[in-house]
Amino acid sequence: MTDLYDFHFINDQLFNLGSVNSAAELQGVLCGRLCAGESLSDAAWLKAALEYTDLGHLSQREDVEALFSLLLARTQELLADHQYAFQLLLPNDATSLSHRTQELGAWCEGFLHGLGQAIGKSGLSPQQGISKEVSGALKDMAQISQAGVDGDVELDEDENEAYWVELVEYVKVAVLTIYSDIALERAAPLNPSDDSNTLH
């Protein structure tokens, strides 16, 4: 199963099915919803993913169900991993930097969509209980969602690659921080002696 949890495999499957979204964007949507504390069953995620990718007409296909179930199970497992094994589903280094950057932007766009949608469903204010650190990370991710290799900045190939690695690592850490600050906090039982529902 682990070998199948790969951008290129999942992206090829989505492309062959006729998806309008990439594997990166779809994992971003899923991570956003999970980071908001949404509890997703296989059935709920399948429905949401099919709607998002415009593949609702394939809801009865077992291979489609298995693909989205794989994405959900592995992403949930890695987000909760205490060894920080979580990784963004992005193209490998053999892919052009411009394409990788485009997919990172799509990942962040999907994440913000999923997070906003899940928080909206919860009935909470988008800013309720969100720390300044998380708020800053979300603003940065909104900027990264417009990511592209800046033609006005003269960097050699090695500098661009180094910047890419730093950018991906920043997003990874931001996601884990948001997951900890929102999803894990909302899942934790409230202290009976604490009358405040505000997260810290």
C-alpha cells in the first residue's frame, strides 16, 4: 500500500479517470479538512472527493473507492504520526521545478479550500481559537497558492532547488502546526473547571 501512496501513481489514476484536479490539490483538500478537526469516514470522504474532482458519475466503481480510501487512510496515518513522517504529495525531483512549484501552489489552494469548508460546516468563526502563528501560516499558504518561479529573481539552478526544499518544508511544518493547534485541540476533552471554549 505504501508504494501506491505516491503523487505520480495517484495523479495518473485521477487523470485517467478524468479528474479536473491533481493528486496534490486533492491531498491538500483532505489535509485541510482533517486539520480543521473533521472526522471523515471512507464514505464521507469518497462523496466529498468525487464532488471536488467532478467524478460523481464513478461513485459505484470499486477501483475509485479504493483509490480515495488509500489517500484518506495514509494521510490520516501520516498526519497523526509522532515521528513527523507526513509528506506532501508532490511530483518528484525528476519533474521540472516550474511544474513542482505549480503543484505546490495547487496543494496550498486545496488545503485552504478544505480547511475553510470544514470550519464553515462546524459552525465556528474562521478565526475562532486560531493562534497568531496559525493565522500567519495561513496567510503564507495563501501566497504560496499563487506560487510560481519568479522570473524577476535571478537564481541559479542550485539556489532555486534549495529554495524549493525550504518552501516545501515550511508548508509541511505549517500543516503539522495547524493540525496540532486546531484538530488536536478540538478533539481534546475540555477541562470541566475551564469555562472558556477558546483554544489556546
